[in-house]
Amino acid sequence: MKTFVDAFRFMADNPHLLLEKTGEHLELSGAALGIALVLALPLGLWLGHLHRGLFLAAGVSNVGRALPSLVLIAFGLTIFGVGFWNNTAALVVLAIPPILTNAYFAIDTCDRDVVDAARGMGMTGMQVLLRVELPLGLPFVLAGIRVASIFVIATATIAAVAGGGGLGQIIVNQASYGLSGVVAASLCVSVLAFAAAGILTLVRRTASPSHESLT
Amino acid sequence: MPGQAAELVFDEATKRYPGREGAAVDHLSLTVPAGEICVLVGPSGGGKTTALRLVNRLIELTSGDIRIDGTSVKAQNLVQLRRGIGYVIQQVGLFPHMTIEANIGTVPRLYGRPRSWIKTRSAELLELVGLDPSYAKRYPAQLSGGERQRVGLARALAGNPPLMLMDEPFGAIDPIVRTRLQDEFLRLQREVRKTVVFVTHDIDEAIKIGDRLAVIRTGGRLAQYDTPRAILEKPADDFVAEFIGPDRALKALSLHTLAELELGPPADGPTCGLEMTVRDALALLLEKKATVLAVTDEKGAVIGSITREELLA
């Protein structure tokens, strides 16, 4: 109990340090999520639309989940050297699987009759995807992004071992900041992860097709 | 947007799937005159739906051709072709995330029609298919199966297509509502006069709905193409005879209504309307154990009578 009290005292004593590290943490997580979204979201949606590439969508996930981020960071050191991009790359690899897999299955499992009607009425492939499949699959797509952001925010902590910034720098450096500092920074990471999850849950609720709330 | 009705020609239309023995649709040739309902009828899995989907190219022809008002479907832009053909399927396929109005407005929106135009048009169409205009703002999940299929029909009519493709549209609906929808569809067709290709495996529905029936046997081959009356009176072969059933003489009675018969002077007996089919009148007679029926006009006034002998003549 005393540790937690000390942690809060640490927060009160070092607001600038924590804010700065939180900012770095968000920058790193945000960059990784952004890149992962740009890469995985269109790919997953398009493959799902074509009902092709199940192997890719599922395979990437399994490989991605099996690779520990720490190992990737170690590999990455040889490519990117120490710093921001090495860590970002590792986190991108972590974020892609849930985004890609959920996007793929969200579209792939859309009601076939609804899609058949849309095509039969003369929608182009893109119109079918954007006007029918994506709105219907949106909750599932957002769920994938939510999982990815929690993963990334939590894992961004280990960036510190490869010269990255963020709250991890405090967590892995008990010698300098003491146990209270470590716990305080850990709490910050938790709050960030919960906040991201909460925001995406809210987005998902507002974006849910209104037919669900009406029935 | 298109309009009126188009003539549809199947010209040796064939679909083969690689690696599968036999064709799904085999050299199908028939002409559907503009404004008529052609029912493709036959056993399940016989290639009826495939033949239908060859028209709007949801399935591509292997060989042969299909022409709408003389233009090959292959010569037309895929998206333009489909926008000009109304498409109704058994599971309706309404967009669950859109209001009824937005569903009906799908094709006009693809044509770039303004919102106000779509609003007016969908109100018109709701009325045409017998739904209250207040349905416009509801969602598909709030409607019954029968109501959804009415919306499906309205949605297919919204672009005023000269040709409608209907794939077992009433197949998933309970018998009572189905009968009502069939009656209303025929009433609607008298108003809009589209060329319709209608798929069903229900021979009674086919006889009721179709101006012409195309009986399709397994393997997608045409067994007989003619009016319901001609098919019932003279089935082309054993397959057709077996498919339409041993009671085909009885079925033929449902092609005529009392209005077509010469009525006797008004008499006492169970009453029936002029629009009743001879088959139903006979059933009523048997049920009531009567020998004569009193025939009424639309207002319910007795205007004549018909005897058992006259019905069977």
C-alpha cells in the first residue's frame, strides 16, 4: 500500500517528467498505430471484399502474434539502429495482426444476400465496400483497432531498452527513479491504455448502425 | 433513367463451370415479349437461378448470348446494365443500416438523383406496393418478412427498369401472405407492365403468375416454353407431365375466373365473387355440398349463378 502512496507522491513531485514521458509514449504509439492502420486497414478491407487471401489475413496474424516484440526490437537494431524508428517498426508489426484480421473478417462475413443485392443493383465494387460492407462490418473493424491500440500502448514501454523514449524509460530505470517512480509510470501506461480502449468503445457505439439500437 | 418494357432474348445461352460435368444452363433459347411475365420453373438445383443471374451478369455466360431490346448484355457496361434491371431475391437483401427510404432510393442515388426527388419517389413506391408512407423512416429490422419483400419490390422498381429479375421472391413467406403478395404483384404488373423473369420451383405459383412458363429440367435444359394453359393441356414430355403433377386438369381450372363464364339467372346458394377462379369455385361447391353458387359483383350484389355442371363443362 505504501508503494502506491509513494507512487502518487512521485506523480505530484514530478508532473513535468511524467507529462513529457507520456507525450513521448503517445507519440511513439500514435506513429506505430497510424502506420499500421495505413498498411493493414485498406489491405484487410479489400481482401475481405474479394473473399481472397484468407491465408494472408490469418497467417500474418499468427506470425505477428508469435513474434515477441522484444525480439523484433533486437532484430530491428541491426536495420534501423537505436531509436524511434526501430521501436516504431516493432510496434507496427504488433499492431498489424488485429487490425488486418478483423478488417478482413468484418467484410468477408458480411451478409451475402445483402452484398448480392447491392451488386445486382449496379453498385461498383468500391461502392459495395464503402456503402454496404464497411458500415455493416464497422463494429468489428473498430474492435480490431481497439485491441491494436491497447497492445501498442502497453508494449511501447519496452522501447526504452533500445534507446526509445516514453514511460518505459522510467519503468526500466528503478535505480534512478525508485520503486515509486516505476509504479507511477506503470499507472500512467495503464491509464493511457484504458483511455484509448474507452475512446474506441465510444466511437464504436456512436458508429454502430442505428438499426441495432432501434430493434 | 430507363423506362417502359424491353424484350428479352436468350439465344443458346450456356453456362459451364470448369471441372464440373454437364452444363448448369444448356443452350437455353427463348424470347420473352416486352411487358410479359416469364416464369422459369423446374426442380431445385436445375439451373433456373443461374439462368436468371446470367441476365444481369452476376454470372457470366460461357457461350451463347442474351439480348435486351436487341443489345447483348455482353456489349454493355456491367454497372450500367445492372442499374437498368430490377433485381429481387428471396432473402430480399435490404441494407439493414439504411432506412426504408434510403433502401428504395439506392438506384436513383446511383443515378445521382437529388434527395428531394428520392423522397417523393419512395413515397410513391411505398404506396404502389401497399405500404404506408410512414414506413419511409423505419429500418428493415422493424418490418415483417412480407413487408420487407414489398420494400424489396419497391427498391427494384425505383430506377423504373424495363426488365425485372425476381428470384423466388415469395419463397420464404408464409402461404397466406404469399397469396396476397402474388395477387398484389399481378395487380402491380397490370399498372407498370414490366418485362419480368420470375424464378420459382412452385408450379402453382408459376401457373398463377406467368404469362408464359419455361419448364427447366435438371442440367439447365428447356423442356417446354409456352402459356400455362398450353403446358397444362399438352405437356411436351413425361418430365413436364410429371412435374406439373397428375392433377393438371384441376390446375387448368385455376386459369379461368367466373367472369369468363356465362352465368345463369340469380339463384340461392353459397356466394362467390366474379374474380374467383373456377378451381376455387368448385372447391367451395364441394365444401358446402351445394349444386349451385350465387355469383356476386364487386359490391356484393348477386348478379347470377353457376351450377356444378357448368363449372365442369
